[in-house]
Amino acid sequence: MKISRRQCLQLALVGGAGLLSSCTAPLRHAMTPPPVVSGLASRRGLPEDTWWLNRVTFGVTLTELDRLAELGRVAYLEQQLHPNEAAEEWLVRLRLRGFEVFQAAPAELGDLPIPEVVRQLNQHAILRATYSRYQLLERMVDLWRDHFNVFAQKGLCAYYLPQYERDVLRKHALGRFVDLLKGTARSPAMLLYLDNAQNRRGVPNENYARELLELHTLGVHGGYTQKDVQEVARCFTGWTVEGRFLRPRGKFRFDSAQHDDAPKRVLGQVIAEGGERDAEQVLEMLAQHPSTARHLCTKLCVRFRGTAPEATVQRLSAVYLSTGGNISEVLRELLLSEEILRSPPVFKRPFDYMVSALRALYAVTDANRPLQEHLQKMGQPIYGWSLPDGYPTGEEAWKGSMLARWNFALSLCANEIRGTWVDIRALVGRNDPTDALLQAVFCLPPNHPSLRLLRERLSGTLQRQVALMLASPQFQWR
């Protein structure tokens, strides 16, 4: 379904008068869990539960509110910080089976066209984000995809991305940052994307070294110089991808013949262990550097809080450094603080928006091409960003995606996306349709100011009312 000019005007009217107050009047002021909606029992929890869950997960649902009320915030977070694949719901495990790209080695994927590899990567990511009970893990994997971005359309990078996501990003998403950093540095996907596979003694390639310092660790103002970039590049000479005949092609390889064994000096420290240890020493030093702690903690604050106050960044940085870069410890400090409940709303990027809509409506989806086409039109397909800095955050970067979002909302609610289905009537049951839908989609009490304003402007069929809810400015924000 395409949106007409008239429909566009109606959506603008729904979102008009004061709804942009989502930015300045956070929803935390009246966050009591909704009553029973179509048999989905919601226990009474703390007023901030909905607000908190919207930060920890890809989108609050009545079921997730029940789980939080039963466990309590601390126990719920501990469960999220220690994901157990075996404890995942059987239906989720069933949905995640059969992905060819995750069952074969990169060298064996050559018969698949690159668009097919990318399709499966996107399908897998959407399914996990929508249905996994370990929502915090999925949010962190999404964060690391940006932080350690690889563009799927560069050369043969796509064939190495399934292994990269499964064995590096997902494996270390909640662990120690140094392990994650080392994993990305050795990944053929990263070696090819940032050209370190061509980094050789005498003709060092500085591309990976520069992004390692500027994006992956210290940050733009982290205190390094161009000389440091050059020295780090020398440390990584010989780090490449195996391509020799009758060798395990497509795996990391250290080519000692192409390594510069002469001493280097990085950030004032002499690197002289030689061989593969030169680069490992650099990675270990960078992972424990105060500038890295500050850079990462700032990024975590922006992703989960929307802002990065100096006092909070300093406190989180201290946790990071004292725990050896333990990501889970930093997240525990961030997400259990009272500050998270006083933070401003965070704008949903297209992937967040799509998944939160699927979750809110308890959609059944195969996450295949028809759904992915909507994500493509909204501008955020997985591994589709060509620059090494990853997809941008903040509403300014995504204003151009609003029409595509509205088209998605209309198509979703009308069940016009092949392979995706929602049962809006089931969310309503015997309750007042409008009130029941508002509470199911937003998980807010009926007297909330934003909902009252929406209620006054909703009209038409149930499907159309829900589409207007998903298109409203309130639903664009966490």
C-alpha cells in the first residue's frame, strides 16, 4: 500500500499539535502497566517499567512487562546479561534454523550470490531482534555492527559476514572489549573491508590502523597522532587472509615474511616483541586506554540514554577500567542507575522502528524479502552502510525516512507484506477497540496526555487506527 498525499496530510495532523513534545516531555511521567488486553495479563509493576524496558529491549510488549514484574529489574537484567541459547523459546530456535550462511564456512559460500547472503543476514537479524527473549544481547549486537562496521557490498566481504557476526560480534557482545577487539582485528571481513589484507612490510596500508584508533578505540580526540597511525599500520603488517593453494582459504593468516619486525613506538610506548605479538600488544594497550573507555561509554550512553552527561561518562569509564573492559559491568551500572529513568527520549532508527512495531503487534513474520524491502526503503539494511563509522544516530539523520515508515505502518496493519501477518482483532478482544489498541501498542495508561490526543484524532477501521498509532511521533521515540 502506498501512502497518498491526503493520507500524508492526515498523518501529519495526527502528529501535529504538540506531539513533538515526545522530545521534551518524556513518557516516564505516567508509565503504569496497562490493564488486561485480550487475555494478555499485565501485572502491576513500577511506574517506570515501560520506560525502562523501552531502553533495554527493541520494544516493550505486555508479555515483557509481565516478565519484568515477575523477576524484578535486577534479576531481569542479570538474565539479559547472561543469555542462554538453550533457554530460548523453542519457536525462536526453530525460526533461526536452516540459515545456510551460518552453517557453512566462508570459502564454501561462493556458490551463493552476494545478494542472497545479504538477504539471509538481514532475515536472521530481524528474526532475532523481534523474537529473542535476550533483547539486550540483540541491542548490543546491533551496536557493535555499527561500531565495527563492515560494508557487505565491498568485494567478497559478504561471504565472511555470517562468521563475523556469529563468532565475533555475537560471541563477545557482552564480554570483555579486548576480546571483541581482537576478534574483529583477525576477522577476514574486517581485514578485507579496511584493506589490512594488503598491509605489507615496506608498503604499509594505513586504512585499518586509522579506523582502529579513530573509530574502534580512542576516538577522534583520543590523543593519537598521524605518526601513531603509521606505527600501528607497521604493527599490523602481515595480518592477512589465507588464499594460498591447498590451504584453508578464507581464514586469518599471519604472514611473517610480510611483517615489519623493526621496533615501533605507539602512543609513546615501544612495541618490540616482534611477529604477531606486535599487533596484539597494540590491541591490548588500546583496549585499556582511558580514551577508549571514554569513547565507548559515551557511545553506550547515547545509544541507551540519548545523552552522554560528563559525570555519567566518567563513572562508567571508571567501571570499564577497573573491570578490565567488561562490557556487562558497564551496562549493569548504566541500566540500573536512576539516571536512565530521567533521560530524554531516544529516536528510533529504521531497524529499531520496524522491530518495535512487529513486537508491539505480536506480528508473525518470516522477515524475508518483502519485509526487508521496507527496511531498505527506510534506509537501514543490515551491513548496508558503506563508510566505516556505521549508521548514524539521532533524528536529524533519519528525517528523510518518515514517508517510508508511514508506508510500512500502513502495509503492516493491512497485512499487505507477504510473509508477515498481524491479528489486530486479537489485541482488542472484547475491550473498547481504540483504548485496547492504544494500550497494546504503547503500553501506557488510558489517561496519558499523548494517548488522549491520539484518541481524539483516530478514525477509520481498526487497521487504519493502528497504522496511525505506528506513524505517530510518539512511536518514533523510545
